[in-house]
Amino acid sequence: MTDSPSNTAALRDLAEQILDIAKSAGADAADAMVVQGVSQTVSLRNGALEQAERSEGTEMGLRVMVGQRQACVSAADLRPDTLRDMAARAVTMAGLAPEDPTVGLADPAQLSSLRDAPALELSDDGAAPLPAEMEDEARRAEAAARAVAKVTQIQSSNAGYSHRTIFLAGSNGFAGGYARSDYGLSCVAISGEGTGMERDYYGDGRIFRSDLISPEEIGREAGMRAAARAGARKPKTGKYPVFFDERVSSTLIGHILAAINGSAIARGSSWLRDALGEAVLPVGFDLLEDPLRKRVGGSRPFDAEGLAAQKRAFIQDGKLASWVLDLATARKLGLESTANAARGLTSPPSPSVGNLALVGPKVERETLLREMGTGLLVTSLIGSSINPTTGDYSRGASGFWVENGEITYAFNECTIAGNLRDMLGTIRAANDARPHLSRVIPSLLVEEMTLAGA
């Protein structure tokens, strides 16, 4: 689906209309986000069509500022009378909100000169898939999974599509928008029977439908993963190395992002609150954001406050180099925004990171497993007990027990625990990161964690 100039122009007119109404209602400043889109999903369960949904429409979020007070409202009814009521309500709410000296739009000099995103290739020009085509792809994935030995049933096979156009405008002069498309296909397979059932999954998501891997490959991989888990049992209790598979390793890096988020730093509730300039990862590792990658879901031409998206290093040579900041958190900390503002229709901006890559010394995956010796290969994580202030870490895990560098059996019902500062300071990286993902994070080996198993 293409994003026509007339469509973008209509959203721009709508955003500018509500800004004029908000100022007439008494707002000192305002910004508006308008999203127009369509999404559809098809879900199968054991061969039967379980769900088929489609939604489409246009929604708007309005943020108004009255002095140093702000309020946010949203609406899907965009008739003129509704917009006037919406703006009046927002101004009234802002007048009742507490004062916040960090509230305010970007200075015009800070605003991005890039106001659209054709160079980033974020929108597929092809026609939207028909529901029948999506159902066929889900069935093909399911059939491929079911054909794998030891697979006893298919929990679900899902196909999804969405296309949306986003337009952001502010009373500070910013006006820009772009379109996004997403295609996805996934399958969840089960091996075993009764209390011995084990499940696993595989899926793929892309901006361009032509980039998706085949339904057969998705189903086959889901089936093989589930079959490999047949007969899983508890591992040994003790202290061992833990190898976080590439499909879960990004959660470790996600804990860093949460800890360097400007909101957590401003509250003083982060285990990295005093670590700026200190070693967080081993020497040689960089944690880089690049929001300008082509055909990647986390890319953007500007952030939710109209600031120019740009490449940035949050960790350089193992040392923490920057917080993740929007305008408000930057003002609280006496710093400059890192252009990482994100927002929904019903809330003000807050810091967030899109595309990310862990760059540094890497070893062949199989070599790293051999060098690990005896320990856990974790492929799935459940539950969470992470202390955001101390970094103490405890999660349920499943995967495979590794003995003398060789996978010996599947495990489940295990808890792994440690402290994130200690864990991340010892990581070693494999070379298996998938470059098309927005989080390009390879499998990571942690030197030692406490395992609670059998």
C-alpha cells in the first residue's frame, strides 16, 4: 500500500486544524499526532480458523500546554464539534495539572529539517494481502510444523499485516509525517503429551512482504525447535556459565536501556544512575543506535518531538557514554535531548530507543559453546524479578544443558539469578546476530550465574 501525497496532506490539515482550535481554546502551545491506518490478522489453531480481524480508522492525540502545565487527550471521532470539545477539555485539564518546569515544545532551532521518510523505505508499495492469502500462509506454516517428527499439535499459526501513516505537528512550526508497513508470520508448535508437553516457536516480521522468509521455513523451524525440547527435565543446581541464545539475548541489553532511560535517571531509580563514564560492558564493546537504517522497523526520520534522528553511541569501548533522553528528562538533568522521544496518542513523550546494535569482538557460536564447557544454553525466559535500583536479576528459564561443550538434553523449570552489573561485565558475544532486526544483538555468554534446578 502506498502513502499518497493527498493522504499525508489530509492528515496535515487535520493536525493543523486541531492546533488552531487548541490555541483558540486557551492553549499557550500544543502538538498533535494523527495516525491513519489499517491492520488485519488471521489466526489458526490446530487446523481451524480461530480468528480473523480487520480494523481501520484515523485517530488523533492532542497535547496542550498552559504555562508549565500540560494535558493529553485523544479521539477517534474527528468531526469539528468533537475537535472543539476535545481541545476545550484538554485546556481545562492542563489548568488543573501540577506545574512542571520541564514541560515545553522544542525550540524551532532544534527541529529536524527532515520531515518525511522515503529514503528509509519504511512503507511497502505493494497491495495489502487478502485475508485468504494470509490464511493460506498460516496453513502452510502449520503444515510444515506438523510434518516434523515428535510434533503432536500446533498451538497457533498467525499472519498479520498493518499499514499506517503518522503525522506530527506542533505550534512551534514542526510538521512532518511518514508511512509504515509491517508483515508478520509465526507458528507455535508442541511436542509430547499431557504433563510432558513442550512448546517452542519461530516467526519473521518485515516491512516488505517480499522480504519475509517462506511459511514452510517458519513452520519447519518451529516444529524442529519444539521437537528438540521433547523430554525436557530440570538441570542441576549450582553456579555455571549461562549462554543466552540470540532470540533472548536482547533482553539483557534491554535491561541496560531501562537503566539508562532518562526517566529512571531523573528519579534516581536505576542501578546505573552513577555509572556515566564507567565500564558497563567489557572493553571493545559499543552499544549503538542508528535510527536511519533502511527497511528496518525501528527506523524514524525524527522523534516524537520533531528532533532529528541521528546515530549515537550509548556505550563506547565498554564505558557508558550517554543517557537516553527526551526534552523533559534532558531538562531535568541539565543536558540536551538525544532525540529519543516516543509517544502514544494518549500520553506525553518519554525516552525510548528503536534500532540498536551491539558491536564488538565476536566468536563463532559453536566455538563459544565449546569454550563454555558445562552450563546452560537459554532459549526462553519467563517471569521476571529485576530490581531496577540494584540490578539484582532472577528469571525462569528453559533451554538446553551443555556438557563439555555439547548439548546433552533439554531443560525446563529452572531459575537463573545474578546481578546485572556483574553479568554484563563478563559477556562474550557470538557472531549470530540477524542484521535485519531492529535489535541486532548476538548470543551472549555470561561467565557465571546461580542456577536453581533439580
